[in-house]
Amino acid sequence: MVRWLRLGFFALIVRPVLLLILGVNIRNRERLPKQGPAILVANHNSHLDTLALMSMLPLSDLSKLTPVAAVDYFGTGAFGWFAKHIIGILPIDRSGRTQRKNLLDGAIEALDSGKILILFPEGTRGEPERIATYKKGVAHLARARPDVPVTPVFMHGLGKALPRGTYLFVPFTCDVFVGEPWGYGGDIPGFMLQLEARMKELAQRGQFPPWE
């Protein structure tokens, strides 16, 4: 039952809104992973980011997609159930009570079972179209599974369509740039430099003027 609810939510609501009403333009879609294990990393400006990324892959891959999200944001109750079972999030405790090794256990298990993880290295939604400082969790995850490809994605427009702190939807066009996948190169600082460079290069491709 949950499987069909999830499929119906994405097929009948999410995909029509994001792909038809917003008109999401995707460059280099062929670089998106065809199968897991794989990691997608993207900038984070909107409530819509996760749904947009999930809508870029075929509906047949929906069961493979696992967004990593903070458990304290989604909480419990109906909203928590919906986030976990319909969106399919992997909840992460960012309260500081969990050691990093244990914090990554769920994500590593998901990769080992062939999932495609969706991660936002900034850790939280930032200002529209501005990239915040990246956290090193994705580098530690890549070090734990160095053969898993990491694909960078830069999204522009969702930060205005549904920015942080509001639930008022505004139909802005969204442009998405998919970069070449790469793997862990042997050290965390080097991986983080690669991540920053690749995301910066993708952000510059659109040559968009700053948001006013």
C-alpha cells in the first residue's frame, strides 16, 4: 500500500508540478546515475530541492532513491511518517549526541543495498541561490565507500519558487546542471576541494544575474 501511495504522489503530484508548472530544465541528464550504489550531492535552497532531484530520475527508480535528511526537522507524527515512507528519507540525527561513525551507519547500509543517496553538503537550506559552507559528512561517507560514484548537481530557481521560511509557492523556472561523477581521491581535504570546485563550475554555467 505504501509503495503505491509513494508512486502515486510522485507520478500525479510532484512530477507534474515540478516538470510542467515550473518547467525544470536539466542539462546533462545522462550523467545522473542509472543504478546504485551512487551519491547525488546538490546545493540546498528550497523545500522543493529533494523532490526536484527525485523527479529527475525515472519513476521506475523511485524505490532506489534515498534522501538523507535531519530527523529533528521532520520529527514524528503524520509529517514524520509521510517524510519517511512516502518521500523515503533516511533520517540523520544532527543533535551531536551521535558519534560520526554511527551517524553514517544508515547511509553506508543504504549504499551497500544499492541505493542512490541524495545529500545536501551544506546541511541546511541557505539563502536563495547562494552556496553556503560545505560540511564534511559526504567526504567521510565517500571515504567509507571509495568506489561509489559521487555526482554533483547545481539547481537554480527553486530558492525563489519556495524559499526557506515560506510555504507560498511561486512558479519560477528551475535550471539544473549535472556534473561529471567522480570518486574519493584518497583524502578528505582533497575531496572537499573537488566538491567545491565542481559545484562552483556548475553554478557558473548558467551565467545567471544575482537575485534582487
